[in-house]
Amino acid sequence: MRQSEIFTKILREAPKDELSINAQLLIRAGFVDKLMAGVYSYLPLGLLVFKKIENIIREEINNIGGQEVLLPVLHPKALWEKTGRWQHEEMFRLKNREEKEFSLGWTHEEIVTPLVKNFVNSYKDLPVYVYQIQDKFRDELRSKSGLLRGREFVMKDLYSFHADEKDLDSYYEKVKIAYFKIFERCGLGKDTFLTLASGGTFSKYSHEFQTITPAGEDEIYLCPKCNLGINKEIIQEEKNQCPECGNKKLEIRKSIEVGNIFKLKDKYTKVFDFKFKDKEGQEKIVMMGCYGIGLGRLMGTIVEAHNDTRGMIWPEEVAPFKVHLIKIGESLEVKSLAEKIYQDLQKQGIEVLYDDRENKTAGEKFAEADLIGIPLRMVVSEKTLKLDSVEMKKRTEEEIKLIKINDLPQFLN
RNA sequence: CGGGGCGUAGUGUAGUAGCAGCACGAGUCUUUCGGGAAGAUUUAGCCCGAGUGCAAAUCUCGGCGCCCCGACCA
């Protein structure tokens, strides 16, 4: 992509009312735009990152058998009355001109459970794993911290249906592993910890995936021996010690909840009378699990975890581009070499943002490149041309390397 | 929902009753081009409504909106 053609512009200063790092950097760099509190537009650069995250999640959920669907956002009142959640405080409710009532989906158990029930009769039809990547609407009283807590946000929600609890348990463990792969690939691996949280009425605990960062709105008690977090809601119940090893020296850390998994068991399948016939022809209730990841929050968390005073530092797999090619100077030689490298990189399938802009000083280009945070910066200028080279610098490092133009193809492989 | 802060141009800021100013950005031209260029020139603003007053960005009331702390977040 040519930087001269991107319709957004980079702001030298952050809007003064944004204090959170993710909001400041993402807005300044033109990755997102705020429509109102907790509601954001994703702009070209931000959407590239968003799609990378989306694809990582899709791949890992497909790997554990997930089948992707797209459920409606507009829901009828009746289904929510059935589970007693019509009055849920986070739900947006609306009426049409005939005074019929609807809601905007803040979660999808009420939709997916009767849906899957339609197709499942026998134990042979189970298990079923369905997921979607789609908008959720939640009437948050206090949206905050940029992308970290939204009123409208995209979530990956996976629902699993099983013949018995044992099968639910084993799938639940698979999801844990898939989640860790997702966070690893998003560059949050070493900072993300499985955390025990309250399970509600249907199971003792649920699990959260908490990423340690100073911007966190949660606090977890971390057992460094087991790499297990304990949510503060339940730390009293656990007598302030690690339930795995009994360690009492827990570290209190600020963290962001990037994922959450629940064993719902029969909580919703019972309400919708979702049963199947087992091998003996006996009717049994279906067991259910649900598993969520908020994509925007994940993107915001990556920014919170990877930045410096100059800007964002995207982990390789979620970066909007692999290479930021910068042209300095307007001579024909520099221009044509930069153009050629731009074309060559694209031919090789390397995603490249090409700063072809004129009338920008080198300093501005570097400063903006640092803000955008693409992993590898490549500079073509009079200086490098004389040396038959281009200059390479990783966003994470200060060291600058000169690479001979002829060696470029090998270097990039 | 409780508490606090705030709302002046695209962004940042000055102006607290008397001509709405500055910087950056953006446009045009020229010169520049390795860490946020120079000159010339142009552009653009008091969140909304009501009130007080000769006069309101400024005071009063109401509304809307944003940020932060807390509560809430199966």
C-alpha cells in the first residue's frame, strides 16, 4: 500500500481527553476513530491489524473443530424471556413501530442453543462446535480505556455441545490450549495467564485469560510457581493461596481479561429442553460450554503491551504490514529504486507499506514510521544508493544494518 | 449509577464580561529533503438552548458530550 494514498492522516498530538495508551496511539496513527464513548470505527491501517487477529483466531478455532456461522444481532424478546435474561442490565432493548420488542445481542446462548437443537437428535450428532466472529452490544455504564471496554465490539464466541460432562471437560481443555496459541501468536504469550474466576451458579469456577499490563482494569493474584492467576472475586474463598500448590506468596498484578471460558453444563440446554438419545435410546440433556474473545480488546491489549515513547510496536503476526519502505529524497534514482523494491516485495508476497510521500522530511517519515510500528523499516535514499544498499532497522532494535541491493531477496527469506 | 475534571479551528492551546489570538495541520508557490524543514500566501473555531446584562467564549440555569476514580461487568 502506498502511504500517499491512505485517506487518514497522522496526528502529531493525541486528543487531550484520551489518556489510555491504546486510544492515544491508535487514534494518532489513524488506526481507529472514536464515534462516541466505547464505539469505534476501524480505519484502513487498524482494520489490517484487526483482520490479522481475526484470522489467527479463526485458524486456531477451526483447528479444534469449530464451524463458523453468523448469527443475527437482532433478537426477539421471547427467547430472552425464556431464560429470564430479558431484563439483563447490559442489554440494549428496542421497539419497532408496532411496539414489538427486540434486543441487540450482547451474547448468543439464547440464539445458538435452539439453533443447534434443531439439528441434533442422537448421540451420533454430538459433539457440535459452532462459533462466530461478530458484533456484540452491551450497555456499559462506563466505557473506557479506548478499545478495552466498548459498548459495541466484535467478539469471537464459540459454543460447544456435548453428550456428557466428560466430553465437555476434554473439549474445554482443548480450548484452553487453542487460546494460549492465539495469545502467543498475538504477541501476548509470556504475559497472559490462565486465571480462576467465579463460575456463577452452574460450576465452581470459570477461567479467564489475563494479560499482565499496567493499564489493566483487573487485579489478579498470580502464583509464580504454577503460572496460575486467581481473580480477586474468589481469592477470599481460596484463603489467599494458590489452589494448585498452596503457595501463599501470590503477586498482585494489574491485568486485562482477554478471554473467558465457561462450562455452562445444562444451564441453557435445560431451559430450551435440548436433549438427545444415547446408545441405549435414553433421553439425556446436552452439556454446553461457551468461550469468548473480544477482538477489539485484544487489539488494544497488544498496543498496551507493546509500545514505547515513540509509538506502537506490532508483534510480527498482527502487524498491518511486514515492511515499511521509506523513500528519502526526490532524485529520480532514489525514486525508481524505491519503486522497484516496492514492486519486488509485493511480487514476493511481502506486505509492504511504501512511504512514497513527497514534501515530508526524513524526520517526519521516521517519526511516523515509529508511531505506526511496523516490524521492519527499510530506507532507500541517496546515501544508501551510493553504497548499492538499502538500510534495515527493526522497530524493536536501535541497530541499523545495510544490505546490498543484490542480497535483498535472500535477506527477506 | 455515585464522585471528580472538562468542552474555543482538523489537533493542541491563550483569552474569566469589551475587536477570538497563537502553534501545528491542511491548500497554493518557491527553496529544501537522514530524526517532527524555511519563506510567501490562503484556510478554518467559542458544544446546544434559555436567562442576566449596554455588551457573554467568559456569569446563571438546563441539556448534550468526552475523560478519570469507584460501583457494575453470566
